[in-house]
Amino acid sequence: MTCLNESPQIGAKSHLMPITEPANEAERTHSIRILIVDDDNINAMSAKSVLERNGCLVQVASNPVKALEKYAREKDSIDVVIIDFFMPLLDGGEVVERLRKLNPEIKVILFSGAEETDLRQIMDRYPIDACIHKPLQIQEALQTIREMLPVLATQSF
């Protein structure tokens, strides 16, 4: 349970670089099914766009309660949840705990612009598998997903 990128993002902004990887790398994430839970629609939709261009199948939920409802209905068709921590209604930690009750094996990635020390505290406190930093760095995100889901990342669906 560590962040793959040890350096914090300074001046994190709510935009993402529209980058894609070479075709052979994109094939390694082809058809990985992701649910992004983030109340910041700009970050969520930008991440969705970048991940889809790299072969992932992505859904977005901006409301954590609705995200839990969606996951409960569709848990067999979601491989990984990428979640912001600071959200209204329920924080990311509460959402993760509820996700784990629905499926103890679900892979969860924290998606946050928080300081590195705060990220470590969050990951120590909650059952989160990995973290990626805001703004989304496509290489970091794809590497994290591939390391968490190595079998899925090499299969064709």
C-alpha cells in the first residue's frame, strides 16, 4: 500500500494532459473496467477521457452515495475504483470501507491532490491499494493500474 510516485504534485490543478501511450502499451490496459468517484467533474471527466484513449472502459460518479449504489448493482463489471478522498456526503475513506463490505477483493486507488504526508495517513487508515496524484499523470495512473491488475492487463476481453 504505497504511492508509486513518491514526489508530491506542487500546485495541483483541475486539468489533465490528454496523453496516450504507444499502441502496444494501450493494449495492456484494453478493457480494464474502471469506476471513477470524484466530485470534481473536471478532474473526473478528464481522467475518464485519458484512460479511455488508453483502452480502459470508464464510468464516472460524482456523488459518493450514488457511486456505492452503482457499484452494488454493477460490481461484477468493475475491476478497479479510482476515488477522491475529500468529497461531500461521504469522504473517500467511508466509501472505501463500504466498497470493501460489498467486495473485499475490489482494487481501490486513491486519486488526490493532498500532500504526501496526508496521503500516507489516509492509506494507513483505510484499506486502499495504491494512490495516484492530481493532476493525473497518465504514466503513473497506467503503471499503477497495470501493477494492481496484471492478469487483466495482459488479457484480451
